[in-house]
Amino acid sequence: MNSGTLHLMIVNYLAHFYLAYPEPDLMFGNYIGDGVRGSNFKDFSDAVARGIRFHRFIDTYTDAHEEVLKAKKLFYPSQSKFSGVVVDVMFDHILAKSWNEFSEHDLNDFAQECYKVIEENRSALPFRSERFYQYMSGQNILPKYATEEGITQVFRGMDSRTKYASNMLTSMNDSRSFRLELSGHFKRFFPNLVDVCEEWKSEN
């Protein structure tokens, strides 16, 4: 659920927003989780700090999950060290395509709610989170995760921003031969993630 040392600010924000919804502070803190360094959250309210911790919980749980590790192996021959980042984006793609299975809200309406939450807290955005918010809201990126064209746009942007040699732009084509297998990994993983997140929220 995160880009590790690659520092790419376009990963799986749709899933993060979905898991934190409908609590605005939890959504905001979850959104800025990748933009906040260390564990000193003194610049944020307790409710937003809870969201940052929630983001990190999601990342830790996801990165160790068996279905996610299997999904990464599918991409490793073509994407190597970027396979984890690619899986994050592809899982958001699958979530967006199957949105009605997980949410009663229209995807575009949900996206607008997410942008509104961030806008209302914009003065507290870390620099890296601010940059991506401008792009995400300006291009209305979240609903575009549902289309191959939108995901290709995301990968193109990621390719252009990484300082490492990358061929993430080929990820959609790379996945054609194992798309059903990839979807299976997601649909076995995501309900587990939802369950543990609900448990985390009830205990924290």
C-alpha cells in the first residue's frame, strides 16, 4: 500500500479513502500518511494523527499479506522493484471497477467528497501531499482508476516522476495474461483488509 523508498505520490488512495470513510479526520490523516515523516505528530490534531497511524497500519498489514505477495510475484518479471507499487495501483483499478460490490455510493460522488475533505484541511497539508492533491482533484483522478486509460495515465505520471529507470507504463499490457488471477488475489485480500481495519478503528 505504499511506495517504500521510491517516494511516488500516486499509489492506492482510493482504497485508503474507502477504508477511512466516512470520518473526515481519519480520511485526511490517512491521505497525508505518506507525506508525514517519523512519528512526531505534534503539528496535527489527535484525530488526524490517528488517521496517519491508520495509514501506516494499512500499509504494514497489506505488505505482509499472502495474496499481495502473490500478486507482486506476477509483476516481478517485468516490473522488478516496482512490482509492489504497480500492485497497489492495479488493486485500486480493480476496486474502482468493482466499486458497486463494496460501496453504495456513486464513485464520482465519493471522489468529490474525498476532495472536499482535503480542501477543508488544505492548510495542514504536507508539501508532497499538497502537490498530489492538486493533481488528483484537478484531473479528477479517483474515478479514472476504473478505466484502463485512467490507470495508464497514472502509470505514465509515475514513470515521469521516478528518478529510477522504470517501465511501469507497460503494466496494463503486462497484466493481460494474468488479469483474472490478479483480480482473484485482490478479492481474497480486500475483504480481509476491510475486516482488520474495522477492528483497528474500534480499538484505536
